[in-house]
Amino acid sequence: MIVSLIVAAGNNNAIGKDNQLLWHLPKDLQFFKQTTWAMPVVMGRKTFESLGGKPLNGRINIIITRQTNWSHEGVVVVHSLADAIFYAKESDYKEVFIAGGGEIYAQALPKANKIFLTRVDATIDGDTFFPEIDSSDWALANEVTHAPHEKHAFGFSFQTWLRK
Ligand SMILES: NC(=O)c1ccc[n+]([C@@H]2O[C@H](COP(=O)([O-])OP(=O)(O)OC[C@H]3O[C@@H](n4cnc5c(N)ncnc54)[C@H](OP(=O)(O)O)[C@@H]3O)[C@@H](O)[C@H]2O)c1
């Protein structure tokens, strides 16, 4: 089972503030959709609610919460990260995508084999962060850089990191 983290983080590893993203980068949203399409996507309850209460279409949405009475139409509810990964594995998927937020990334990083990191070339004040990627554990396997341009206020790089 490949456990992949997928995230967009600024130069200071900020990923969000007030339960919202810090930027609007249409090409990154497109990359996220293409990469996760038809696959299981795991999110913390707060990230799911930040989407406006609508599950991501075309994907299995697995939501992690400690609340035993929380439910939402169109999503699978679990109570631990291990159960989320187990659900994806039992459903015969070869890869599961962990899509945040900060709490879930921190718990998932030690279990991950792969990170799809969009490094946004901006240092924005945030209240939620992605953990530091330790280069003794992780190798940068691929990187495609985009300069800022129309509709994209910041430059960004699509990076793929693999566990060494
Ligand atoms: N830039 C990006 O790529 C990106 C991606 C995703 C999210 N974000 C941002 O990240 C922020 C949200 O992140 P966050 O850290 O505040 O919240 P989060 O990780 O999305 O969700 C936290 C919630 O997950 C549940 N949870 C966490 N650990 C658990 C465990 N071990 N067992 C059971 N349930 C557990 C709890 O839900 P209950 O409280 O219901 O128990 C907890 O309150 C937002 O600003 C969002 O926009 C950014």
C-alpha cells in the first residue's frame, strides 16, 4: 500500500489560516484533482468542513474524527488514521492520498512513502503548518517549476519526494 501525502505549503511550511487555504492557485487545484481522481482521499474533519461541506467528487472521501456521532452524506467516517488506511487497503486500492490538514499530516508523515508537495514560493502568515521534510529520510525525485503568471500570484514547484 502506497501512502502518499498531498499538500501545498509555503516557504515557511504554512498551509492554512482560519481553516482556509492561503492562496488560490488553479493549476495546483487541477494537479490535486488529476492526482487523486478515482482514489481514496483522507482528510481531517476540519479540512473536510473547510471544503464547504461538499465531498470531493469522483473520489472516496475518508474523514477522520474523534466524534462518535459525526456523519455526513457521501463520506466514510473513521476514528483513526490507521483505520483510514485500512479502509483504503481493504477496498483494494494500491495507493491512498492523505490530504491534510496539519494535524493529519503530522500523524501521517511517519507512515508515508511518498509526498506530492506543491512548494509555493511565498512566506505567508499561517496558523497551520506542514512538518519539516527531513532530507535524511526523504529524496526529491522530481520537480517542475512554474513562475508566477496570470491567475497565479505566486510561483510554485510541483515536487515529488520519496522515502529513502
Ligand atoms: N495547503 C494544503 O495543502 C492544505 C491541505 C489541507 C488542509 N489545509 C488547511 O489545514 C487547516 C486544517 O488543518 P487542522 O490541522 O486545523 O485540522 P485537520 O487536520 O484537517 O483536522 C483535525 C481534526 O481531525 C480529527 N483528528 C485528528 N487526529 C485524529 C485522530 N488521531 N483520531 C481521530 N480524529 C482525529 C479531529 O476531528 P474532531 O475535532 O472532529 O474530533 C481534529 O479536530 C485549514 O486551514 C486547511 O485549509 C491545507
